[in-house]
Amino acid sequence: MLPEEERNVQTSSGNVDAGPLVVPVALASGGYEIHIGAGLVGRLGELCPPKCGARAVLVSSDRIPAEYADRCMTSLRAAGWAVEQLAVPDGEGAKSLAQAERLYEGCLDAGLDRGATVFALGGGVVGDLSGFVAATFMRGIAFVPVPTTLLSQVDASVGGKTAIDLPRAKNLVGAFHQPALVVADVSTLSTLPAREYLSGMAEVVKHAAIADEGLFRQLEGLGGRCLLADPSGLARVVARNCEIKARVVAADAHETGVRACLNFGHTIGHALEAAASGWSLRHGEAVALGMVAESEAAVRLGLASPEVPTRLRDLLRAQGLALHVGSVDLVRAHAALAHDKKVVNGRLRLPLVPCIGEVTITEGLPVAELAAALDGLLRAGA
Ligand SMILES: NC(=O)c1ccc[n+]([C@@H]2O[C@H](COP(=O)([O-])OP(=O)(O)OC[C@H]3O[C@@H](n4cnc5c(N)ncnc54)[C@H](O)[C@@H]3O)[C@@H](O)[C@H]2O)c1
Ligand SMILES: [Zn+2]
């Protein structure tokens, strides 16, 4: 189901532990590289030397430890960039038109021209907002994400989707804008709150489940151990995830076909997110529950091996995802599922995992089956 792959992670030295890992992202429009390793924020200027324009802004938020921004700024200035720092508030609320406008003003104050670059140091929120500003300021300037959450390193910073939210809906205004380079420093993950790390881990498990049984087994082999204890192992896992997402994105840059495979677990996941009160469920926690429930529905329909939900549940729990539905309102969850924009005449098109490491897009799946799986989760208190 997924496009054929060439395994092409490279290291500058050929030795995984010595240099950053480099994942090339091939696109019809040219492509770019993702550099992954420990301590890369202090080498940002070296990895991204100024080319035609040397003006830049570095966008970050006040929750990202200041030392990361300091190291980025020192390294960029040492490499010859004229760079100013801009701050946005923490949290999803920053993905707004008002914050985008503040950043446009900041870009003007910093003297940015068409040859300038926007660096984004932070998680998916800073990345989506800064990417949107880079996509639209002067009709598009260069963008370099420096993702600092596991979710943004393995997911949000790969694929070129940028967005802001409107009060009525998330990610409603946005643009496809591919980065010039991505620099993922895995050592920044050491300060990430545990719940944010686990939210990213759910997407790591998703990538393994849809595309790489070997990676899935490697994660199972960790038992309860956390990848953060082994920076070079963590870098390899992040790189493998970027490869998997990059392969899908390269085949479907504008999200018209195979990219739907990345939505495994997301139909029920989104319904749970929509029905949870406040921030009681992080995105990855909802996706983890969604993967288990969608796989259980697939087993009932004879579309998946019974070991799929079992292995998913065991791995997610071993890695620390509690698989708790929390304060989800059952009525709202059902309404969200029924109103999913993919549902037509009570049926939908859904990516399912028939066995670990493979994914298929199933057409015409009855939404009632997913509703039953959702009920199962809520009854069990998962
Ligand atoms: N563009 C895409 O393809 C794509 C894909 C998936 C998700 N997203 C978007 O990404 C956003 C979620 O991203 P996220 O999960 O990274 O959340 P986030 O950006 O809100 O970061 C989570 C929290 O961790 C803090 N943080 C970040 N890095 C830290 C670090 N190294 N140390 C300490 N604290 C740190 C942040 O300040 C924040 O409080 C959503 O808005 C979602 O829509 C986009
Ligand atoms: Zn997701």
C-alpha cells in the first residue's frame, strides 16, 4: 500500500554515533534534508549557512528553555546571519491570525526581505504558525524548523503543512510550504514534559505499525525503557520515522491519496479529542486509543489479524501511554464521529493495519462499526 522505499539515511561520517543522521526528502519541487542528532541547536549556523540573504528571525515561545534559543542565536550569528529573536505565547492559542500578524510586524522590524529565512524553534505550534508566516510573508520566504518535541520531530516538521486555527476550527487556514532544511536536535527532548514525550511516542508507534514491523519489534524490545536514555538510539528512531513520513509525503505532497495512510487511528482519535474536556487528552493519547479501537473494529470485520490490537495495546502501555479515555463525553464523541467529513451515507474510507508493518486503505467501512469500537473503549474505561 505504501510506496516502495529506498533506505537512504546517511551520516556525514558513515558512523551513526559520530555525525548527524541525514534523511533526504525527495520532492518534485526539489526536496530538502532533515538533520537529526544530539547537540544540533549549537550547530545551526554551520548546518544552515547564509546563502543569498543573511537576514532571519528565530521564532520561539517562552516555555521552550531559553538556553536552546541562546545557542541557536550564537551559532547563527557566528555563521554570519543577521538574526532577531521573536517570541509567541505558549500553546495552541498561538496559532492565530493575531499572532501571525505580530510575527509579520516582527519580520518587517527585523528588515526581512525576499531572501530572508524564518527559523522556528519549538513544537508543532511554533512550527505551524512560523511556517504559515514564512509561506505568506512577501508571498513566501525560506523556512527552517528546529523541532523540539518528539511529535514535531517525527511528524509535524516533515511534509510542508503549515496552518493557523480560526476560533471555529483548527488548522483551517494554511499553506503547503516545504522547508529549506529541518534540524532535529534530540537532546532538546530531555526537557520535554513526560506527557508531551508520550504524545509523540504514539505517532512513533503509528509509523512503525503502518510501515515497519522491525521498528515495532525494536520498540517492543525496549520493554518499559525510555528512548531518552539513549540519545543515539533515539536519533535513529526519529530518523526512521522521518524516513517513513518523508516517503509518504514524497508520493503525495498535496495530500490527495496515499498520505491518508498516516491517519491510522486518527478518525476515532479526532472524535475523542473533540469530545474531551479542555486539555484532558493530548493528541497522541487520543491517537493511541484510536489505533487500538480501529484495529479492534478491523478484527471484528475480518480485516486484521487479532494480534494487531493486542500488540498495539501492549506496546503503548509498556511505553507509558495509559490508554485512559479520561473525561470524554460519549454523546459528543458519537456526534463527532458521525460528522467526520469522511463519512458519506454512513460509510467511510479508512486506513487499517491488517498486520503490523502494513497498511491498507479500506473503502466503505460502516461508521457504525467504529461507533461500536468507541463504545467498547468507553465501556472498558480503556
Ligand atoms: N504540520 C503538520 O503536519 C502537523 C502534524 C501534526 C501536528 N501538527 C500540529 O502540531 C501542534 C502540536 O504540536 P506539539 O505536540 O509539538 O505541541 P506544542 O508545540 O504545543 O508543544 C507542547 C508543549 O511542550 C513545550 N515544549 C516544546 N519543546 C520543549 C522542550 N524541548 N522542552 C520543554 N518544553 C518544550 C511547548 O512549549 C508546549 O508547552 C498542533 O497544533 C498540531 O495541529 C502539525
Ligand atoms: Zn497525529
